[in-house]
Amino acid sequence: MKLLIVRYSAFGDVILTTGVINFIKSTGLFKQIDILTDKGFSFIFENDVNVNKVLQYDKSLTFWQYLGFLQNEVNDYDYILDLQGKFRTLLLRFFSNSNSIGYDKKTWQRRLFTKFRILEKSLEEHVTERYIKKFIKTFSLEEPDIEALRPVINIKDVKEDNSIVVHPFASKNTKIWPYFDKLVEKLVIAGFSVKVIGQGVRDVFNKKGVINLVNKTDLKEMLEEIKKSKFLITTDSGPLHAGVALGVKTLGIFGSTTRHFGFYPEFKNSYIIENNDVICRPCHVHGLKSCPKDHFDCLKSISVEQVFDKVMDILK
């Protein structure tokens, strides 16, 4: 049988599909597994031995061009596993003769929990477990251990440099810990080689002893820098999942978002630091531009010393 897995975006979500692919391949159900993703993320699967073909989606296509793309490129599959669940992937499933399997995004449960703190039990699963749940039911499979769903990215010919990589950016301001610059200074003073990666304001990291790669790498190059390192410190963002997938010890600093949204790194050698005493978190499903309470306690209450000590404890 042939299977097409669909996940267009975003960066971290696409990375998480690699573990799902790995698990499905291990079942032996499919002779061929292909992935359909945004062309900007296709490099994630370059060295994935479980993927036969990467179909590249161009989000600039018009509606009619998109339908033409589906007609020409997406055919002859026994099953389509839709891990996006958006209008364009629903179109794909509608116009295809393939059997289709979706996944429960828990959209309304997440929103109700955020607003009213109800339905918490329904949000216990990691997103990779949600990805695979209907697939398992369709084929009467046993539910796998979370490590069987661990994302994996293979990068060849990368030499480790024993550095600590810091990614201090996120798509929303309420996910960004405000003391990354001070942490970087403390790590440098402690004798670590520190690299800062990502896209954002770089001036604050232009300091002696810091390798400032802010705005200097594309996503593929950023993965290579993470792979070289021995430790990654990051926000709740795509690079968090990249660190896990690359087998690097990873520490995520969480503020306005919580594990109920399904994106905590639940895998070995991944760690979280947060303040669960701040009762107003989570304040939004995706994070916000600014703290709605104007205090930002969820992240301001996490000290530099607290994060530094956590890093030292993990590296022992």
C-alpha cells in the first residue's frame, strides 16, 4: 500500500511529523510513504530513509492552481493521513479517491480550557499522540510509547563543537523570556562557548565571547548549528522540536503556553522550566503580543539563576 502524509506548516509541526512517519514505517503496513509539505520545509526530510518522496507545496498558488497541483501530483495513494486539517487539505481529501484519515486538533477543548479551565483531562496527550490516534484505530494497532513517536532529523557530516546554543525568539512576545541576554553573559563567564541563533533583534547579543548568528542563518543552517551543539536553550517555538529531533539535550522555557496544548517536549533528554504558580497561564492558545494582565509574571518570575542552575544540573 501507499500512504501520503500531509503537513504543510509550521516549522515545528512539520518536524514532529518525522516521528509519526518513523512509527508508521515500523508497522510494515505501507510499501511507500510520501510526505506533502511546504517547499520551505522540504529539507527536513532530505535524509529521512522512511520517506520515499517529498511533494512540495507552494502556498503562493491560486485556488485553481492548487487544484491543478492536486490533480497532477496527489494521486494513486491508498491512504492520505491529513495532519494539517485546514481548508486546502480538506480539499485534497475531498477530490482524492484515497481513504483519508485526519486527526483531532482539540481546537475547541484548548480554547475552552484557556478561557474557563475546563476539559483538562481531554488535553493530556502530546500532539504526536493526537497525530497518530485515528491512524491506530483505523488499523487496529496498539498505542505506541511516546518515545516511538520521537521526531528524528538526520543531518550528515556535521562536526560537534561542544557549544551551548540559545534561541531567544518566538512568534509571540508572551513566549519570550526577557532575560536571555543576561543568561548568555552568565554562560560565557562560566566558560561556555555560546551561540545565539534565530530571527529578531541582534544588537543585545553583540558581546565579547558570544557567537552571534542572529539573522545570519536560514532554517537549514540553523538545524546544523543546533546539531553541532551539546545543549539547546529555547522558547516554546520550532527550534525546541528541532533540538529534540536532532538528539541534542534541550531546555524549553515556557511562559504563556502550557502542556495542555500538546507541544511540550515529552521525550528523553528534553526539559522544561516554567512557573506553575502563575494562575493566569495559559492566557491564549498561541500566545499574545503582550501580557493581558500587564505583569508578565509567567516569565519574569523565572530568574537567570534558576535557568542557569537548571542547565548546570542537566550537564552534570
